[in-house]
Amino acid sequence: MSEERVNFTYCDELVEKFQRVCEHPIPSKKKDPVYYTGVDLGTACVVVAVLDENLEPVAGAYKYASVVRDGMVVDYVGAIHIVREMKEKLEQALGVDELLYAAAAIPPGTENVDGGAVANVVRGAGFLVSNVLDEPTAANQVLKIKDGAVVDIGGGTTGISIFKDGKVVYIGDEPTGGTHFSLVLAGAYKMPFEEAELYKRDEKNHREIFPVMGPVIDKCATIVKKQIEGWDVDSICLVGGTACLTGIEGALEKRLGLPVYKPDNPMFVTPLGIALSCKQEEMY
């Protein structure tokens, strides 16, 4: 993934369309429209993305919530209620009786720990689950990277998928993400955690808080460096809500000694990739 081959045009355009349809959904004029839905149960934010039969965004919704911690579902009932509410809202906006199939994603390497819980949340919300995959691999459905590493810095974990010739050759995940950034910020500024979360999300505060984030960025760099050790990785692509922190790609680049890139808005890349991975059949 050398610099001349990094092209986020498709990714940035898809995310921009998704952001528009979150505000202005596009109902189909067809009698029986086909939809592909992705459900991203994030530590800080739950996102549902809906694509049409041409794999174009037509509706979406997101809600900041604390139903997942460090990549694990900790509020099962709350998660179901949030996703069900979003599902019903999107069905109404699209003018359809039901969004039937949905795909979901989990942190890399947690399929034996929490993959079932995530799938059951999506089922509990009323979907038929068509696919469950790891988050960075889902993101690459949008990024379309052939060689290199995709690093998804979410609210609770930092997940990594390494690609060779477009195929996943390694996945890994470790706790450390946006929650840890907020904890450090809350301690430094002596403010409640919830207030620190909001303060961190506001882009106009990024320059001010960036020096405080240094130790957690160091930790993320250590995780990535350990996970890619022994693999022929020449560059990194960042996605995930925490990757929205202005300047994080440059800081990680200095610490890793590798080129680090990110799209215009890394927050919605993974949920769109999940939707692109949806199928019109139940997984099992």
C-alpha cells in the first residue's frame, strides 16, 4: 500500500453519501426492494447502515451508547433495544415492512468469546443474520486495500487485519481505544467521563487535548507494532471512531516508522463495510 496506490476516492464518496442519507433517506420506488444492512455494535457508538441492491447507501442511523465495553457486549438487553429502535426507524423512513437481513462485525479474534452475543443482539432486534466478520476486514470492503494493514481503533479495542494480495493473512485485537483516551482526558481535566467523551469528540478541541493523549497513542502504537511484527507490512490504514482524532495518523507514523493513512471520515468505514458484507440469506 505505497503512497501512490492509496486512493480513498470510493471510500470517501461512500461515507459522504451515507452521511447524507442519515439525514435524508432515499425510499425505493420498486415494489419489493432489496436491502443490505450492516450493524456495528461499537463501544461508544451503535451504527446501522442500509444499502440498496446497487450497494449504494439509502439510509442510516447512529447512536452513542455504552452497551459494549472493550469489544464485549455488557448490556445485552439495552443493545437489542437500541438496534431494534433504529431498525424500526429506518423501516419507516424507507417505507418498507421489514429490513430482513443484516451482517454484523466483532473485534478480531473474539469470535469464540463474543461473536455469538453480537449475532444474538442482531437477531434479538429482528434481523436474520447473514454474516459475522471481524471489523478491520469489514472496513476493507470499503478501503479495498490489496497489501498492508487495516487498523480499526474503536471505542474499546484496537483491531488489526493484515492483507496480502487482497486476502486476510492475519488478524489481531487488544484492549485500548477511545474509552481509554477519554479516561486519560477525564483524569487530566478533572471532569466526569461522560463530559470527557463529549469534549474529545469535538474537533475544535483536538489540538488542545492532543498532548494529553500521547500515552494512549503510544499504547496503540505498541499494539500495532507487536501485531505486525514478522509480517511484511509497509503501511497502515486507520479506521474507527477514535481515528477521527486530528493528527493521530501522523503521531502513529512517527512512532511506527511506517506511512499511516486514513480516509476523510474513518468513523463510518467499518459499518459500511459490514453492510457490503451482508447477504440475502441467513448464515445458520
